[in-house]
Amino acid sequence: MGVEVSVEGLTKSFGSQTIWQDVSLTLPQGEVSALLGPSGTGKSVFLKSLIGLLRPERGRIIIDGTDILQCSSKELYEIRQMFGVLFQDGALFGSMDLYDNVAFPLREHTKKSESDIRKIVMEKLELNGLIGAEHKLPGEISGGMRKRAGLARALVLDPKIILVDEPDSGLDPVRTTYLSQLLIDINTEIDATILIVTHNINLARTVPDNLGMLFRKHLVMFGPREVLLTSDEPVVKQFLNGSKIGPIGMSEEKDDAQMAAELAQKEAGHHDGSPDDDVRGVIRQMEASPGLPVRAAVGRRQARVREILHTLPPEAQRGIVASLEGRYGPDSMDGDYAAEPVHHAAVDEPDTEVFAAVDRGAHHVRGDGNV
């Protein structure tokens, strides 16, 4: 089972440039969390700080009771054994085939026999739909397959914490959905703590149990998905709607005058090509594939949501209660039933890019979520 990761008052700078400051959050044990934010807000820097690749100037990172910013090199090495990391490009060794890439951590960090290593490697390759491609070099396969090979390698040491940096980078929407499904299935089977760094709106709205948002060098919010999906916080609302209306601009945050002008244009009926400005509401969350049990993380998160429900605005309460009862969508925040259809991920012709191992039926999505 995964372990809790607690961050307290974390601040990171490069020279005179502050990337983010005073960040505090807790990644709940065994749940899937996502860290969102516009490009350049330091999401990947945060991920690298958690594993000790970068060292923040202030704060604490407590993993399984140990502050990695104060511990010895030996203790940090042991803590790192709990992690599996999927980098944006898979970070594979170009001169090794997929089998040797996945086997590499086992050969480096364990004393297992080659027969035991082979059993583990083939199991992880099968889980990621890569059987038959084990002797191919990274340069001979597609970007999606490299991502899955990177995930297979991240899993061979049975990590308690899995860090995933921009899983949709370089992938089309269908392959992103398959990779998202795989992460949900892995969480279902091993109850690992997973943190996804992303700016993909669809992934953010349908995959994680908890959402966090970085903006203007601060953590704006972090909490269960239900809370952020119904939030009136301007930057959260703008980002999750993909709208131009809000504090986020093209190159930097907008000033009050620009925001007022855009709002006046909107009220005058000007359409800027953005999606509808308010599509808040708890939409269905991705479920584990058919044949797998219900994810334990869902019940834990729902229990937390019920505990804090009374502290939220009335409109958000209505939307969250509706989701807990199986009703989803923006209209549910007004007390109306607005169930969304469950869409199936379709691929016309399965090829080596498609996840054979997770193509077990539908792309199911369902609802539920530490503020």
C-alpha cells in the first residue's frame, strides 16, 4: 500500500527567481492526486523536489515519517526506493531494448536472480501491453509505447509512490485515455499513492481523487476532486473550464483592467471562442477496468468529503451531494438531474500502439475526494 506524503511550507528558487513559495499539502495514502497549473508554474520542479532531485530552500517533505530535506544520504537512498517515476519522454536508455530498460532497476538495486528478474519484467511488460516488443529499442517504437515502457520500469520495484510527469505529453487523446486507465487500474491493484503533474483539463476532471492548483508562485487550492470541480475560486474555475475569462493570461497574470474589459465584452455578447464559461460540476470519474474491484481510494475520499461538506458553499454542497447519489454535471448544482453518458474509447483498428493489456471493455468514468 502507498504511503502519505506531506509537504509543509515548501519554497523553491533558482537564483533570485522564486518558483513557488510556502506550499503545503498532503497526498493521501493510496490515492491518485494531480497537480495542475499553467505552463511555467513549476509543476515539474515540485515533482523533482519530492524525490530529492532538487532541494527547496525552506520547508519540509515528510515521506513515511522521514523529512527528506533533513535526513542522511543513506536514508534518502532508502526513501527513493519507495518511488517509481514516469518522466515526460519515458527517459529510456537508447542503447538498451525494452526488456533491459525495465530490468535495469532490478539489476541495480536488488540481488534477484535473472530468472526472478525475467518473471517480474515480463509481468510488468504484459501489464503495459508490451509483450512482443521487449526486444525493440526505444528508437524503434512510438511515443506511446515509450511512455508505457517507462511506466513498466517505474513499477518493477513495487513502488509505494508513483510520480507521473505530463502523461499526455506527445500522445493523442485516445492514447492518453488508455494511459490514464492504466494508472487507475494500477492504483486499484496495489493501492499506490500516485501524483500526476499535468495541464490536461480532461485528465484533471476525470482521473484523480484529489486536485491541486499552482498559480502566481503559490498553491491556490488542494483537496478532493469534488471540492475543486465545484469551486468558485477564479483561477481554478478558469483553468478547469479552459476559458479566457479569469486571472490567467497568455504570458502572465492579467491586471484588473484587462479582466474587467473581458468581462464587459462577455456581457455584451462577444464570443471569444472559449468553451462555455461555467461548466462547473462533478463529472463522472474514471473507474477501474471491468473485472477489477472497486478502488479503495474512492471510499476513503468520499468519507473525507462528507466530513467537510457542511463547510462548503450551498451550491457546491448541492453538486457534491448529487454526485454522491450518482447524479453528475453542472445542472446537478442547481438541484436538477443531469446524468452524463458514459463514453467508450474507440479505436478503429488496434495496432501496436493500443494497450492490449487494458483494452478490457469500456472507458468507464465515475464520481467522488483534504482541503
